[in-house]
Amino acid sequence: MKLTFICGSAEIGKDGVGDYTRRLGIEMVNQGHQVLIVAVNDNVTEEQSEKIPVSNAQEIEVIRLSSSVSWKDRIGVLELILNDFRPDWVSLQYVPYSFNVKGIPYQFVKHLKSLSIEEYWHIMFHETWLGLSSLSPLKHKLVGYFQRKVAQLLVKTLKPQKISTSNRLYQMALEKANIKSEILPLFSNIPVAEQLVASAVNSTPVNSLNGSAVESASADSAVNSVIVNSAPVNSYIGSEVESATMNSASLNAVSVTLASSFQTKIFQQLEINPSERDAYLILGIFGSLHQEYDFQKVINEELTKATAMNKKLVFLSFGRMGNVAEFDRLAALFSSKVKFIRLGELPEEEVSYTLQILDLAISCTPFEHIGKSGVYAAMRLHNVKVLLPFSDPIPELETEIRKYNDYLHSRPVQK
């Protein structure tokens, strides 16, 4: 089957939905389908085309259209691309801010009307609109009103055969707008690096789906049943390990060396003797310290728990941090009681190794929205206990949200 995925940007590591689309596309190729990805609002000066290598000498073409070109012209190019590729399904990976900086992509949706193609459409609502709660600020409600109208126009325009979203909150929001959708849980945006070691030890060929620790990342998602009515999709491990043919002993040695040397470096920075690892409680955060959240309270609570267990608390930050000043403030405030370390941005494999060191991880996504977080899925996939200390209350929907999120938070990692 031929599939085209449309997203806003495909810049690697800079757009979460773009990264998700690449992983999904690679998985579809591994399932035996042909895939084309088109980013229609990308940060490039002119149209670009690149290839993603996949197993068995296959590849995915990614076409990136510049946001500096008018929507009329971009949709015209999109139509030419679709008519040339002739996909069976077109899947739009939708986030309002992916197609308009203010989050109201009316021009994008308006010009989609001009498409004259016969393919089946699927829409994945990664986000819906602002102002979902009666407690939402007036500005959010106003912006959300127009975002909802655009979403309704999008559905009316494309007449999709399938509509998905990642969590119960957004499903209920869509229902209230008379848009029927199915929940398609997100898979982890970070593969488990140790799978390379496990596969080498077992001398089993590795492909991008085989790995028991990652099967649950999207086993429940059944992407194919939503889009192409085929077998359920499991999680993606990484194109670099597909159809591995290296000598298993060599591969194992390389993987163990990579993991141990990186983790040893972290322990050295923390001034922790690995033999005394159990004397520490390592708390981590992947990403930014959002200013609106009370991290001081969270650290205080975990410090109390660590002290009660006769352990020392360590706070480990990694990934892109947008609020270094807050990190520095907390480090100074707790300087005599908590060891702080900031690793910064890391390659994907080192992110996995870091997650494997943690005892606890803080999710910066509010409890009500955790279903949309690939970072939350990555923490769960790495068997890290996830703290959900922050909330964005939606009283009128709270019961249903909590019921679904409690299931999401407690379900077994392996299925």
C-alpha cells in the first residue's frame, strides 16, 4: 500500500510531530508499505527533497516545502506530488501551530479545497484547540473558538475516512465539535538503546520492531487498523539497527562500551561511585523547566522521601532547556542538600542511557494532557517511574480524563 504523510515541518529534532511522522513512516516501510512524507510549512528557503534510508535498501522520500511560499502555490505543488505518487491513503498529522504561527491555519485549510485527488484521507489531531476548560483564560477561549472553527472546516473539506487523536481529553473536545475520532496512543520518541545489546546477546537479527521492551509503545495504537486495516503497529527502535548483520559479539561489545562509558561519565560528574549507586535517589527531567510550574515544591517533596529512605537526592536535567536561570536558582537553593547536574542536549542513544539511570522522572506535561506526550511515553517505555505533579484542571471533563489517564499511567509497559 502507498501512504503519504503530511506534516508542518520535518526538521529533525526541531519538531516533535515531524519526528513522530518520520518514525511512523519508517515503521510503515518495515511493514511492507511505500511511504512519502511531505512537510508543507517548513523552515527552508526553497523546496528540498531528502531520503531516509530504511532496511533492505529501501528509503523514504521527504519533501519539504518552504513556508515563505504562498499557500496557494504550496498546495498546488502538493497536488502535483500526490498525483505523481498516487497514494492509497493520505494522513494529515495536524497541529494548528504547525501550519500557522498564531495557531489559526485558515489559509492552509482554505487552499486544501482546491485539491482534486481521490485518495482516502486520515487526520491525526495531535492537538485540537485552546480554551477547553471553563477555567481557561478569556484569550485562550477566543483563540480556541477560531481554532475549533478551522478544525471543523478541515474535516468538512477533506471528508476523512478516519480521524484519530492521542488521548481522551482531545477525543471529548472533538466530540463536542461533532467530530468523531478514535484514540491512537503515541509511541515513545526515544527507542531503548539496550535493545541493541539484548539482540546481540541472543544472536537474533534485529529489525525495527522486534524488542519486547518496546512493543507496548504503540501496540495498543493499531496504526495500521486505523489507516490501512493491517496488522497492529509496534514501536520503532531505530533505522540504524534494522536487519543487523554485524558479528553479534562485536555488536554487543560496542553497545556495552557506549552505554558503560557514557553512564560512567555521568556518575563521575555526579561524584557517585557506581558501587554506591543504591545510596542515591536520581530524579530526572527531560526538557525545559517551565516557569509556571513549582519545581521547588516537587524537589522538596522528593528530598523528604529520599531522606526518609536514608538516600541522597540527585537532580539530573537533560535535553533542550529553555529556562536555565530557574535551574541555576534551584541548584543554588538546594546546594547543600541536592546534587544538580545539567547534561544539555544529547544524541538519541545517550538520552536512552540517561533514562535508564533514573529512579524517577518528572513529566512537565500536565496530567490532563499526558496522552499527547512522546516524552512521557519514552519514560514509561524505559520503565522509569513518572511523577505527574502538574495539572491543567478541566472540571467538566475531569472524571473521564482521570479514568483514561489512570489506565494510561498504570498499564503494563509490555503487552
